[in-house]
Amino acid sequence: MIELTNTTASAIASAFVKDRLKAGSPAMGMVLTLIVVVDEDHADQAMASARMAAHEHPARSLGVILGDARGASHVHAQVGTLAGWTGETALIRLRGEVVKHADSVVLPLLLPDSPVAIWWATNAPSDPAADPLGSLAQRRITDASAVTRGKQRAMHTLCSSYSPGNTDLAWTRLTPWRALLASALDQYETAATSASVTAERISPSADLLVTWLADRLKVKVSRHSSKGPGITEVVLETKHGPIRISRRDGKLATISSPDRPDRPIALKRLGVPALLAEELRRLDEDDVYAGVARSFAKKRLS
């Protein structure tokens, strides 16, 4: 890693070129720029997740730590290639007045003619698309489950400020659940009359799942609490009887349905690197999430 103290965006860009030539790799085959906004306490974990996601999506990964915005501007960076990365990486710490203009540091470092994605690993702005860094990206990834406080309100706020290109890892966690539920209903070729979702008391994913089911099935969907982990059970009531998917340990689920034996199915909770990689596979608007976000935003928080 190249350490740069009291540096500039130009010096960071030069360090990328120098390190790339030193490694003997003038072309890295990078397909996008990933901006990771994170606090100091979670920086190592977030950059490790970005490194794992980069195995599938080689990227220039720019970690940005926004410090105290008071005082004189200070930019410190650690720049490198290789060391487990399939692209380039820089961890940039900002302090002072430059914190209010973080985009001026990041903008010159974006790969030309390539998409830009941004991920807030913990707390995200209330309107990601209007954020100075968020406005640089085509894909803006948040995680209501990772905020330090107010997870339910955070999800409601993010849904209320939805713009094309926004997504949340709380929604990404539902991909296997949604596929399994759709498949279960297709097997019976029947409509659900009601549904219920059981999960941890505070689970943004469960709240989104309730909204998605209600929108899709046009039935009442109740929400119940459990000790977790995550979502533990979903029940679809039909005229033939209940279709029940239970997952008590966060790894293996059991599907129970009328006139058929129970059967186990893998339904492991995905880690952040896998969720991040999934979101980077598509950078266009997720129309389904857009509809769910708008419906969830209309709900009144209890």
C-alpha cells in the first residue's frame, strides 16, 4: 500500500498508475467504480466485503471515511493494487472543510466510460440521490439493517426518497424468499387468501416482504415477531390449506403444503459480500423494488 498524507485527488490518481506499473499490469480489466462510504469503526469490514465482491466484478474500489468537518481540510489515502483485490483500491480519509465537498476528491478518481456504484456500509443519507457522492453514481446501495439506530425509520425514510437507481440490501436479502414463495404458489395454481410473515421484531427485510406480498397477492398480510435470526416463517393461506415455509436456524428451511410431505430446502442467509455482488450484477432500475418502496413509504410507522 502507498501511504499519502496531506494529499490530493491528482496524487492519488498518480499513485494508482505508479502501483499498476510496478505490479506489471498496465490494464486491470476493471468494469466499474465502487465507492464505499463508511465510518472508521467499520472500514476494515466494509472494505473486506468490497474486496470479495470485486472477485466477481473487478473494480476500482474507493473507500471514503468522512471525519470531522470542522477545521482545515486534510486528505489522507492508502492506495494499492493486488493484495487480494482484482482491481485497484484506495481508502481515503477526509477531515475538515473537504468533508463537505467529498465529491471533489472522488470525481477525478472515477474510471472513465464505466458505471459507478456507491454503497453506504452503515448510515446512509436520507436522500441518497441528492447526496454529493450519491449523485456521482448510477447505482446507490444502502442497508437499513446496518444503521446504528432506527432501522425501521431508516427504511421508511429511504423508501420515501426513492429515486431510480436506489436499492437497499434489506431488499436484496429477500431474493431467495421471493423466488421460493412464487414457486410454491405456482405449483398449486391457486390464489392466496391471506398471508403472514414472522421475523425478528425489527427487520427491514420482513417489513418489505409484507409490503411485496400485499402488493402482489392483493390480500391482507400480517406481521409477527420471533427471536430470529432474520425471517423465520412465511405462511400463505389458500383454499387447499396453508403453504408454510419455516426457517428456524437461518440456514435450512422446511416447506409444508397440503397433501404433500414436508421437504427441506437450503435457504441460507446471505452475507454482505454476496449481497453486494448481486446488486452489482445489474445497474438498471429495479422496477419491482421501486413499486414496493413507494407502497412502503405510504405506510404510517407505529
